[in-house]
Amino acid sequence: VEVSWVRGMEAQVKHTGGCHCGAVRFEAWAPSDLEVFDCNCSICTKKQNKHFIIPEKNFKLLKGEESITTYTFNTHHAKHTFCSICGVQSFYTPRSNPDGRGIAPHCLDPGTVTSIKVTNFDGQNWEQSMSMDSSITLRSK
């Protein structure tokens, strides 16, 4: 497991992952202990989109740019990317963090995740939830 340290922050490990068919592959630097958001908005509920958020600079698409399709709706701020071959969304750009990536922990390769803590997010009342606690936006900084 490749590990990197940043002064004042917890260790970051290099996670790798991708879609089901292997057309889309990525690497993501994040802690081995993940905080995953379980959002109840309409699309996250339908997709069961549990995800952790990282800064864009900690994400690298290794292959498959030509296989990625993007779906947007409502405000069109979130970019729901998925593999056009197998349909799996392994990462996306969250509305709350347009400068980051939401990574699906179940799409990571085994061996780099130590633990997962799930935090519920009330996406059905997105504006109200963000006004009460906007700390989620700091995940991509």
C-alpha cells in the first residue's frame, strides 16, 4: 500500500478502482479510514450512491475517458459520470463539491480500506442541510 503524509493531516493512501467491466480505472488519494456519505436525494437513493469526497487534485483517471457518460438534472451542478459500457458509477462530481470527486467505496480494489464510517446526509432538503452545516464543502479543499 502506497502511503503519503501531509503535515497536520492523517495519512493518505493510494486507492485504485473502477467500473465493473474495467473500461474506467482511477486512483484516489484518501485516508484508509473513510467517511462515506449516504445521501437521500432522489438520484442517490435510486443509485444507492454512497460516496466519500476528495479534492480534484487527489483524483487521477487512469483510463476510460472515452467510455464515460455524464448525466445531469435539476441544477446541473452535479456531474453523474458512469461507464457507458457496464453502467457503473465509480465516481462523480458532487453538487456540494464541484472542485472534488465523490468516490464509491464499493468500486475500490481490495486492500486499502481499513474502516468505513457512514454519515447520513439529507439531500432531499439539500439547501437547508447545506445552510445548517456546510462543512461537507471542505472535503474537496
